[in-house]
Amino acid sequence: MFNSLGTVLDPKKSKAKYPEARVIVLDDNFNTFQHVANCLLTIIPGMSERRAWDLTIKVDKAGSAEVWRGNLEQAELYHEQLFSKGLTMAPIEKT
């Protein structure tokens, strides 16, 4: 008898992971360090005050910083929230 379950439970497809994305803040000439750090602290879950300041300094020095990486749906939410607070955002980068 032929077992058709092999075609339904393709191991390559069942192990496909959910899409992930990166949230990147860009440097600009109008947001203050304090505002950027406060936004990161209040919007990004698990963000410490120290990490928020480190990322804010990186944005200033390098021109951008990845502030969060993970599930695409969450990335879209954080991106929109940061953007709505006036931060300059790079387009979401899918990984």
C-alpha cells in the first residue's frame, strides 16, 4: 500500500522558519540623544538604559544602528512606533 504522508509532511517545508527582520535607526540632524535613547527604552522590549545610550551613540558615530532583530511582524510594529516618535528609520531589512 502506498503511504502518501511523505508528501504532506515534507521535512524541508516543516522546518522553514518565520521571516525575521532588522529594525535600524538612522542618524539625523534634529533628534536629540535623549529623545532617541528614551524612544528605544520605551518601545523596544528588554532595552536597558545603558544599551539605549550605547545604540544612540552608535547611531551618531556610525550613521545607523540595528536596535532590534526578530520576528517580522514585531519588527514592523517597533519600526512604526519609532517612526511615529520622529526617529529617522531605515526600511525594514528582512533577514
